[in-house]
Amino acid sequence: MVTTGQGGKDEFKRSASHFADRITADGRDGWPVEAGRYRLVVSRACPWANRAMISRRLLGLEDAISLAITDPIQDERSWRFTLDPGDVDPVLGIAFLSEAYDAREQGYPGGVSVPAVVDVPSGKLVTNDFQRITLDFATEWTALHRDGAPNLYPEALREEIDEVAEGIYRDVNNGVYKAGFAIHQETYDTVVRQLFARLDEVSERLSTRRYLVGDTITEADIRLFTTLVRFDTVYHGHYKCNRRKLSEDPVLWAYARDLFQTPGFGDTVDFDHITRHYHQVHTNINPTGIVPIGPDLSPWLTPHHREQLGGTPFGDATAPGPVPVAEAVPPAGRAV
């Protein structure tokens, strides 16, 4: 069972995950800002985890919060550290993320999900609240941001960011999962119509502006990007969101390429992990486990011309530096 989404329909909840029961930090005292204390556990396949990776990189929190990357293929114990020597995370000393969940709460009923923040000294899960983690990075961890870090959640724009992001979350980020795990035709038809209606609305919004809110990248762009970058690779075919491809919408396709080519976005995306995870883990959707060889990824690097709309990625801030060597996406997962 994949645990990378949350749905509003009963059939989706049974098939996908239990984010409605996600674990939150125990107030600010349960998530104090302290460099070196926490480890962010992610799967590069997961869009919700990808948000946290992008935010952490844009803000320059790599030295403050270490990163653990799970195997994209889960077994009956969910996310595992089989990419590391000895199949054990070298910092946490555990083989499965579920061990950090059990250290926090035995028998947690919500499923083992990423992203997850783990307290290194105790080995306990701090939070798996994917909606809150990136906002905390942007607003609570400012003392440890890099010099020149962008303001991803500016106070003056928060109401608009929240409003835009809510519709995208409901109909796009979540919509693809509702479609993919639907077991009734009526449910599928409804959510796919809502998905593409929202994409049409977002496309119109982005036809005259480079970014969703304001003149620079914000939290809203991060949340939309992680779904768009997976759309043609997995959601269009695997989840039957096939009314059209992302690459067939000139505005959204250019917008997605613009972000992909911005430091902090495309350099966190592993298409190999994405493709193998969805097609090999979701055996109820793809019982043969066959992994497709496409689509061609090279168009992600073609010119987008979005700079003609004005705005700049970071405004008065600066781009993040090179990806830490240990965190670089392997060649098999890159768009070349």
C-alpha cells in the first residue's frame, strides 16, 4: 500500500493512506529549532516529500536538517532504508521508518508516511504533517536559513497563497490520487472533471503571470510543481488522468519547465524513483508490475520563455548553491 496521499472518498482512503490521522508536533516545544537535531526522511517518488526537499534546499537548511532517502519500492513494512549500506539508515540506525513511528506511538493506525521528521537523539517521529512541515521551514526556521534565502511564505501574501493552494490541493494534488484509486466510475468521472477544471483555471491564471502569487516563487508554486512534474510520467497513464498531457497545455508546460530549470526544483526530482515506485508498488492498479520506458525526459530542459512575463524566481534573494554531493539525483533519474 502506498502512503503518499489523502482522499476525501472512502474508497480512496482505503486504497491510499491515512493522512487524516497524521501526527503533528507537540506544539512549538515538540519541534524546537535546533541545528543537527532532526532528520528529514523522504522518498524521492513522493510528491508530498518532494515539497519538503525543495523547501529545505531553497532555504539552505541542508546543514541544519539532515536528509534520509528511502527505497522507492516498499514492502509490507512500508518505507525502508535499503539504499544505505547494510540496509540501515546511517544516522538513525533503523532499517524501517516504522521504527521511528513505533518509538513515538506504538500501533499508530494512520500508516507510515513521508515526509517524516525524526528526532535524532530519541529516534522518535516528530511529525509527518506534510502540510505544515514546509510552512515551519519557511517561518519558524528563519534563524538557520542561508544568506539570501527567499521568503517562500511572505506575510503580506499568505491569505492569497493559502486560497490558491487550497484549491490546488483539493483538486490537483489530491485529485490525481482520487482518480487513480477510484473504484467506481461515477467517482472517477467526477474527480477527473474537477482535476482538469482546476488545471484550466490555473493555466488561465498563469497565462499572464510567471508565478502563482506575487512576482517570485512562493509556497504555492512548490505545491503545484510536485504534481505537475509527475503528471505525464505517472498520473496521465497510471492514474488515468488522460484528458490531456501536461505537455499539451502550453502555459502549464512552460511554467513547469521554468520551475524545473530553477535551482532547488529539478535537481530534487528523480524520475527513476517516481516511475518505479508508482508502477511497482501499486499492484492493485498495475498488477503486472511492468515499468514503462517513457516518456522522453529531454524536453524538460528546453527553453520556456516565461521570463517574458516579468518577475524573477527569487526577487532580491539568491538561488541556492550546488546540490550536496551525497544528495545528488543519480544519473538514471535525471532529465538529460
